[in-house]
Amino acid sequence: MKIVVTTIAPNIAADVDPRFGRSACLIVVDAETMRWSAHPNPGAGASGGAGTVAAQFVAEQGAEAAISGDFGPNAYRALQAAGVSMYVLGQSRTAHEAIERFKSGQLARFAGPAMRQPQRT
């Protein structure tokens, strides 16, 4: 199973980045073998739609799951449409730790982006 984790640097030992669309790197990991590859997040520098761009990259990698601190509404819809399950980091500090917690069932599934209430004037 391929899993993508958001990180601040291109290494599985790097700290996780709580942002999905604007994370610095995306680490693609084979959960069975723990082989991994690091990629710059193509959405990080996007002027708009960063979450959608990152989600497209995740889907192109054939990932079945993504781990991050949060997923915006556009990323959520794109990942959901691609059949990618989303999980929140919880107490994980590094990408390696996040994968280990995922494998042991310790990460919570992302329930969806919080809907913002319209402001009253």
C-alpha cells in the first residue's frame, strides 16, 4: 500500500508538515517495504488551488492514503474523488513515525474540512 505523508524536508525522518496543500514535501512510502521517495510538493508554490494540485500528485502516485495535519475543502474533494483515504497526524513528529502509527491503527481518519459559518454583518 502506498501512503503519502506531508513533510517539511525531503526525508522520511523529517518532521511532518501539518499543511497538505502548502507542505514543502510529499513523501511517498510503500507501507509494506518502507521504501520511500521524496518529492517537492507541486502545490506549495501555486498561486491558488494548492490543495487540488497536491491531491492530483498524490493520486498520480497511486497512493491509497494520505497523512497530514489538515486537508482543505478542495484537497478533500479531490482526494475523495480519487479514492484516497485521509488521516490526521495526531502525535506524530516524523514521517516515519506517522507511517508506523498508521500501520498500527493509531491515526484517526479525517472526517472532512470544517465548514466555515458565514459572518453576520
